[in-house]
Amino acid sequence: MGHKGESCMRLITGGIAHETHTFSVEPTTVESFDSIARGDELLAYAGTNHSVGGVVDACRELGIDLAPAFFAGEMSTGVPSRETFETLLGELIERIRAALPADGVVLTLHGAMVAEGYDDAEAEIVRRVREVAGPDIPIAVTLDLHANIGQAMVDAADIVTTYDTYPHVDAAERAREAVHLLARTIRGEIQPTMALVKPPLMPVPQGMATREGPFKTLFDRAHAMEDSGQALTVTVAGGFAYADVPDAGVSLLVTTDNDPDAARRLASELAILAWSLREEMVVRNRPPAQAVAEAIAFPDGPVMLVDVGDNIGGGTPGDGTVLLAELLTQDAQEATVFIADAEAVAAAFAAGIGGTVKMAVGGKTDALHGAPVAAAGRVRLLSDGEWVHEGPENAGVPAAMGRTAVLRCGGVNLVLTSQKSMPGDQQQLKSVGIDPVRQHIIVVKAAVRWRGGFEPIAKHAIYVDTPGLGSVDLRRFPYQKIRRPIFPLDPETTFSV
């Protein structure tokens, strides 16, 4: 590997990012990927809080010649077919091949992608990139905090960085870190060496908030390792419990400068610490009727009702109806709920603004998230559903909910979207004429992501034990492939390094 200044350094970037919920029936096709960018289209991410944006910005700051290849991103859904995976990966590989020669490759991946025939899709992506790039070109990978990291992916890459925050407000920063480490590697200043340790621990997303609790403790220790110079970078990945694969669960990955023994020792230390905190990662939520009654009685708002069972960012359909039904039954006032239901949107558009509609809403994707609810109301607003994140998470990144209608059903603002849309940004409400601060209750179909945009205005938050694919009770899922025993499914599990 030659010694290069940034001015003559050339990197290729691209990737495929999908968090796969293996129990979801929602199809994942090439067409369902809502963010596909080719060539210079990737440069539009510049200045945004997105991993691709972080790569672009870092290269510009360092004077590195960047060849953008192909990026495809999609929110969490079911398992892509082999054909879908091969189509996306095939284009990524061909565009990387066309961009060669280069000094290095930066890949934006998720870390919890599964595809038909590939339990560890990221390992296959990096393996194929390695195949075309050759053994001597270093590859850096950026991952989500919910990555299920496997040894095969680590073996195929040279550098791995992962979000340190949940909500994920450091996506661009971690990508910038990957570029800086890759540049140092290419110049011969460092020789990254990684060690991965995976304790038998599989928490749910709600237990992974990083501003307090067990994951703050883990990240504090990880950052101390980095700040002291013991490690170049440290990954604490909580994993994605809704992917039924052997690598599901917590991953501790430490990268040192040509010191494999230190990397193994530090990763083992973090694994032991994570294991000691396992009971703090277990969460228990309120029953729906109790949660709604508590929200109504709370003297000030907004009160956030967190619909964890229909956590869209974790692969649910976004059409869960349990909390909508309770809000209507208990006559809640100034409450806002989003439901993904293209059929209901079409009926609202047919009625027009000011028209009244009576129809069954939600609960149409599967039988896991509540039955359709009879809703009657007046159409207050019709929209194309386009808006831009104000942040901090994904700041500057456009969002699309498809055609959107706002109905007033008693005291409830029912926002019907044609496509599911992750909550976590106040602009989602503002874009359809709803002032978040003036709401007494806001239902967010999330686990932790909502906190990025709404925590600054929330007066109270209640996590609700709603049914669905985001359930915090993992005993509800028919696992076949995960490692067993594993905590918390198997409470008597033991661990040592």
C-alpha cells in the first residue's frame, strides 16, 4: 500500500441499507426501495445528516477524489427475494468495477440486512466488493447501531464504524470517521486490526437508548477507550432482535492499530460489561387502555404515547389501530395519530376537503396490529405527503408519505398516509398543518427514534405494550435460527470470555 496525500487519493462509495424484519409479510422489492441514487446523484446527500452525506463531506474537506457508485436505502420491511438482492448488489458491483482503479472503498450498509439465501447480507456485499476491488484495496464500512454484526463481514472489511447514538443523530459523523480512518490506512499511518465479541444477549430496540441507562454506560466506556488511544474506534451495536439469524444480538467490535491482542482484550471487557447490564436492558410497557387514560388525565401536553408494537423503524406496517381505537373510545381531545392506509386515503381524496367519510381504517396488512377501526370524520387537509427533515436525525433529507389526508374524528386528528413514514421529526406534523406543541397527545409508532425531534417539547411519555412486530416480548416470535440459549429469551443463560 503506497503512501498517498489526500490530493491524489481516490475513493469509491456506495452501498445498500436495509434493516430486515424476518417475521414481516411486507414485501421488499427493488421498487420499494425509496432511496436509490446512481453516480453523481449520491452527491445530493452532501450537507445532510446521512451516512452518504458524511462520506461526501469528508472527502470534500480532505480534498479526496470521490467516485460515487450506487446507493439503495429502504426502511425496515420483510425479507428481500434473492432476485431483488442480486439486482441491487449487481448494480453496486458493476458501478464499483467501472469506477476502478481506486485507493479505497467506503460502503454505507445497515448491518441487519437479510436476503433470501443470505442470513448475513452485509457479509455477502463486502465479499463481492472485495472480489472486484482486489485484496489490497482497503474497504471501510459504516453501519447502524442496530447491526447484527457477523465475523464474516468483519473478516472481509478493513474498517467498521457504527452509530454511537439512538436516536441516530451521528450518522454523518460516523461516516466521516470511516473516511478519516480509511485515508490514514491508505497513507500507511495505521494498520487497523479488529476483534469481535458477541455475548448471548439480544435486547429489543427500546432498551438501547444511548442518553441514559445501560447503553450509555457501554458507550461511556467505549469512548474512554478511544479517547485514551487504546483503540482507533469502538463499536457497540445493540443488534436487531427481529431478524431471525445466527448473528442476531449485541456485538462489541474494537479496532486497534496493529494490536490484535489489545483489540480482543478490550472487546472482551465491553462484552463482560454488557452482560452485567443485561437486566437493565429488559423493558416492560403499559397496557393500552391504561396508557390512554393516563395520557388523557395528564395535565399538560404534548404527552407522547409510544406505540412500540407498531414501531415503523423496526419493520412494522404502520397501520396498527389499538391506540386509535382507545383514543376514540375514551374520547381523547387534541390527539394525533398516523395510520398508513392507502385505501382510506383514496376515500378521503374522493370526499374532498370539507367532505365527511366513514370507513374502516388500518389493520389491513396483517392480523398482528389490531383490527380495522370504524372511523368517521371530516376531511381537513389533503397533501402530497412530501416534506424535509428538520432534524436532528436525517436533517435535510427529504421524506415521502405518499398522498396524505387529515381527518378530524371527534377530538382526534387522524393522519392517513399512503406509505408508512417513521416518526421522529416535528416537520412530519407541521407539513400537514398540525402544530405539535398544541397537541395534548401524540401517538408515535416508534421505540426510541421519536425522541430526536419530539423530546424537546414532550411533557410526558408513556411506552405502550401494543401488539405487533415491534413487541418487546420476544417470546411472541417463532425463532428458528438465532443462537440459543440467549438472554432474555433464556433467563438462565450464562456467559464468560
